[in-house]
Amino acid sequence: MKRFFLTLCLLTVLVPAAGAADETADSTAAVDSFVVDRRKEQFETSFAYALFPFPYSLPGIGSGLSVVGGAMNIRDTYTDVYGIVYGGDVEGAALGVGDFHIVPRTLILDVGAGALNKASIQSFRERGMNAAKDDYLLMDVDNAEYFGGRLTATFFDRRFEMYGAWYGGASKLHSIRDKDGNVIVEARDASRQRSHTTIFGTRIDLTDDYDDPRRGARLAVTRSASPPGNSGPDFAVMDYNMTAYLPVGRRNTWAFNYLRSDAIVSRQGETDPAKIQDLQGINCSDPALTSQQQQYCADAVNLIIANNTYGTATSLGGFDRLRSYSQGRFRGAHTLFYGTEFRWNLTDETKPFDLFVMKDVRTSLQLAAFYETGSTADLRDDVGKTWRESYGIGFRMVTASGVVFRGDIADGYDGIATAVFIGYPWEI
């Protein structure tokens, strides 16, 4: 009934929200019956910066202190520069340049790179929706790196976009630990695993603002292709992401989101457990391991086999979808997600602020209440058999530079989770 209600709301508001005209628009113009007028300039040049410490604590992965910084719209341009340095249980750094206009207001480049000297990845022992909260392994990797860029062609005041991107990375397994941090098996002479993804997509934006929409609708269709790396599958992921924004009162918004994501495998990767163990530098049959450790080791190999067999679609859990669960909590080859969020815009203002570590122009303060439900599985027919829900409240600060600072508190089957992030949820 909840999923039916969300779907009905989405279909009900999509057309009228997309066709809603701004109060100041000429109602006699035919285009206004379909396209919502933008309520402000879509390419901001307001300079802003931020530099602050950011402590982190990730269940099973570790804790530490990072330093986050960024400068937006440098020297009256649209260009942003940002970076982060990690310390503690995760060590490394990342740097990026965004909104670099090769052709002003038309062709935009984003590039970034990062490296982690050490990191741990929380990997649940079972794909799909049924793994318990504490039923995970920790995959420790060394010398991980990632890099890539995205090129966006945007037209008609950012109402229509086409984009292409390429992202690559590499890492090497160091060890596998249980949820309590005990080493199960250490990798020896593991192969360095390399992979890359090529992305092509398009986005239609019929809202009143690209960064802070309050009415209208948008649709993004994306194809992400991941050719085989050392032993992985040759597969692509198709994402269909649709969001409708229904205005409530003068400045509040009720948002609805639908995501469908499907992995399409054209050639399976390696599925022989012995060969996978050899590539990862581990031996799950080592007599020095206990029977439980052998099983944990085999579970880690089976997760690789599942990915090599079915591929992996957009996951659920983390900052954007099913926010009460850990990042990438639910994985499978097919994903379905519904979300709704009511946003109270407490203020509409243009208020500069300078807090020494942060400078910008505040345009809105916002409270939000949200509800989300999703399902993922390796077999298409199994999607929807098991659902998980997440609900909560959030606070946002919208700025003139285009940055949305977001804090959420969410509850669900795994308990309460809090997060501080940048940007609205549900974006691909």
C-alpha cells in the first residue's frame, strides 16, 4: 500500500508540477503550459569558500579526523576547487576541479583524483536484502587510487543536458577481517585489481531551479559500462531516475523520487573459486584457519562470484537512498527505490556570512521530513519480495554558490543513523 501510494503521488504530481507556471509568467504563452520558468540565474559567480575539520566514525571501518576544503566560483568564474585529507583509520587525500567551462554556459568539465594508503570496505556476506546488520566482513585494501572526469553539454538554461564520463581505479587486497576487526586471512602476492567505468547519459530538467528545485520535474537516464578488469564481468548498468517537485504554499516543496537500476551482463567474469582465490592472494582451505574463518573467506569469494555472474546495479544505503543504513548496505543486479520528502523552506533571503572558516551567501534554511523504501536482488523476479524502509528528518542550508549543506537523522531496521553531507539526496 505504501509503494502504491508513493507511485500514485509521483504520477499524479509529475504532469501538473511540470506544467505549473510561475506567478509572474505570461500565462498566454504556450511554452508555459509545460515548462516552469526558472526563478533565478542558473550560473552563479558568487565567490564562497569553506575549510573545516570533519571527524568520521564508520561502523567496522574505523574513525579519524579529516580536513575538508573548497573554493567556489573562483575569481568571478564558475570554477570550483575542492579537496579532502583523511587521517586516522583511513589515510589518504582527494582533489577535484568542478564546473570548469570550456565553452561558457555550454560545455563543462569536472575532474578529480584521490589515493588511499589504507582503507577498509564494509562488505555484507549476502547480497540482496536479507543480510543482518552485523553480518559483514571488512575488506582491507592497500594503495587504492581513483581518478576520472565528466564532460557535460548543457542547453536551454540547463533544461537539457548530455554527459559522458570516465572513471578508473585500482587497489590490492591486504586482508579480510570479521566485524570485530579480527583478521581472518591475510592476502599474499595479491594481484592489483584495476577497473574503469564509462558513463553516458542525458537529463531533462523542467524545474524552477537546477540546484534548489521547488516545482516541476526532472528525468535522468544513464548508462554505465564496466568492461572486464583482471577477472571481472563485462556489464553495463541502466539507471532511470525521476523526481517530481510539488509546490505546497508559497515556498515549500513535496518531492517524490523513483529509481530503477538494472545490470546487464554481456559476458560473465571468472567464477572458479580457486582462480579467484589465487588472484586475491588468499587460500580459504588453509588448515591454519578455523572452520568459521574458512566459511568467512568462502563468503568473500562468493560475493566476487555473484558480481562476476550478475553484475551490480546502483546500491541502496548511505547518504542518498535508505539513509538509515550504511553506505552500499544492499547490493544486487536489480534495484527499485521510492522516496518522498517534504521540505519546509523557513527563509527566503540573501544573507552573506563570513565565519572565518566559511564564507558564502545564505539563500534558504530548510527543514525536511522523508520516507524511503527500496528493494534489490540478483534476479529480476526477486525484486520487491523484500523491502527495507528508512524515515527521518533533516536540516539544510542552501547557498548562492550552489552548495547545499545537509544534515540528516534517519531510522530504520538497523537503527538510527546520522549524516552530514553536501547536496540533496537522490541524485545520480
